Amino acid sequence: MWNEYSVGLALVMISAVIGFLALLREQDDLHRLLIIDLVEIPSLAIIALLGTDLAEALILPGLVVGIAELLALSQIYVTKEGLRKRPVRGLHIEVVERAHAPVIIPALLVGYGIVLSGFTGGAVAALGAIFFVISRGSTDSYELVEMASGIAWAAWIASFFVFMFFPQYWYAGVMGAAVGILVKVAAKMTLVGSMWGEAE
Amino acid sequence: MIGIGGQPLFMLPFGDIVLYFTPFTLTLFILALVFTVLVIISKPERQIDIVFGGDAYLAKEISISEMKFRRFMAIACGLASMGAMVTGDIFDFALFTSLVGICNVGIVAAVKSRHVQNAAYQYGLVAMSATVPLFAGAAIVAATTGTLSILELALPGATKVPLFVKALLTLGVMGEGMAPFYAAKAEMFRAPGAPYVIMCSLSSLLIFLRVIEVVLTV
């Protein structure tokens, strides 16, 4: 009766119930959005409890749906509250010396991500790229990165067609899919927050 | 398979993911298709406010870009509903259902009215929290029976899905666009733009009918 799956399921259900209770008590709209994002994690955990490679394939769409809803709702929140970016004035913090973070950290992360390849590698490499961009305070535009992401996605799909129609070239398919998803995830994660563009 | 939907008329297997039409789902699919075509070709209405007790009336001005965005969202919602009608996989059904929920929010979210946006936001919160029972239900189906295919679950010898899991699935679909959570959507219907707003109700009706079929079949 109480095998590992049942115990895990019970724990996740309890945490989901705690999250929903917090949702009931909270009145502020923004906080409710944040709590709902927290509540979504148990639903991913329930999928992960399957513990098979099917679970890995199912978590990704679940995660994407959650992020899409979160982005849409936060955009609605920004519009509904009439929030706009305003420059902060009069904030004088004395900084003795402002230095860039060492390049070796993002370089290591990106290198390790490329070694890992695939989705996980993309996430690790993206972490390195985000760290680099944030530590440099860069304000470049990302049109080129967006395009690379699109092309990588197309390569990923093309590799799947290779699997389906030319199974004898499976090795090329594996390599294409791994590189495609690596570049796509890395580019996508770097773009989060920048693709909204400069409104107004 | 003798379910509520009748014998499958057509099957399109992609590996273990099978698309199929039964007379029941075919009817729903055609309904969604016809309405999506109507949304594509029809011109949106102008909402008219009539001053009570007088002759005056005023038509609300709606920008073209706003209408274009809402038409896009309505078409996406129609496509998601069609997907939810034909899919033979419970997890895909959950994905399409949550897509319908997002599109419903998107259809009204472009309206530049604070009341409508507030309602859309509240409904979005409900839809987002409803993904928890929806995906949890789909995942537990796979855990208890070992398959997600509705056709396999409908076989006489198949392991039956526990009642609790069916309740989770239904609760999730309800949250994505059903009563009693529908109350949050009532304000959204005051948004101008006739054919697009109706897509919200139609998609809700379709996924509701489909989840009944799924729950009774598996």
C-alpha cells in the first residue's frame, strides 16, 4: 500500500493543499500570482513521480504551459495596473569599486553545458549566458539571438523527421536534435524578459 | 470500443498517440471547425451603448490592432478546441484544455478596459490553478494504468482509472472554463467584439462535453 510512489504522492498533495490554503488567505493580486506559480510546482512533481522517461517527456509541456500562463498573466497585471518603467532618481549608493564578474564562470558554465548537450545542457549554458549578460549590464538588442533560436528549433524538428523517415541516419538525427535543443533552450532562456521589448 | 461516443470511424496513429473520430467527437470537431471559419471570415461588431431614457447612443471605438490580436487568439482557441476533440491521449487532452484556457484569457485581455482586464486576470488565476488537478490527474492515470491512450483504456480488460483521478480531471477542466468558476468569466463577456467573445463559451462547452466522454470511457 505505502510504497515510494504513494508516499511521494501524499507529500506532494499535502504541499499542494498548503499552497491552495495560502491562495485562499491572500488578497493581493500580485502575491496570488506568485503563490499560484508556487502551486504549479506540485503538479510538475506529480508528473515527475512517474519516474520513467515518459515523465521527462511530459514535464516539459507541463512546464511550458505553466510559464506561458505566468507570462500572459503578468503582462495582463502590468497593463491592468498601468505600470510602466520609470527611471529611478536620487538613489546614491556609494560603490567603492564596480568590477565585472570574471568571465571564467560563464565560460565554464557554457562549456559544461555544451558537454552535457540536450535540454539540460541548454539550461546550464543559458545560465552561463544570463550570468554574463547580467554581470556586464549589457543592453544590446537580441534580434540575432531570436533568429538563432528559431533556426535551432527548425533543426530540432528536421532531426525528428530524419528519425521518422530515414531511420538509418539516426546518428545524424541524434546530433542534430542535441545541438538544436541546446541552442534553442540556451537562446530562449536568455531571452526571457527581453523579448517584451521596450514598450512606449 | 463501445463507449458513449460510439464506434471510432477513423483512426490516425502516430506511434502510440492515436487521433480518432467517433460520431460524438466528429460532431464536436465539425462544430469547432465551422465556428473557427466563421471567426476568420466575419467582421467584428461595434458595441453600442444606449443612454437609458433618451435617444442618445454611442458606439465604442475599437482599434484594428486590438481586433487583429483578438481574432488571432480566437482562431488559436478554435484550433486548441479541435485538438482537444480529436486527440486520443489523456495528457494531450490536458495540454489542449489548458491551451483553451490561456486563449480564453487572451481573447479578452487585449480590451482596454480596467474592469474587463481585472476579470480576465482573476479568471487567469483560476485557469492557472486548475492546471494542477488537470496535469495531476493525467499523470496519475499513467501511474495507475501504465498507459495514457484512451483507446487502450477503453478496452474491456484494461485497468480502470480510479474515481478520484476522474474527479481530478473533471475538476481541472471545470477550472479551465466551466461553472462554477464561470462566474469570473461573466464580466469578460461584457467585452466588445461579438464573434470572438463567443469563442470562449463555445470552447468551454466543447471541452466540457469531451471530458464527459473521456471520463465515462476510461
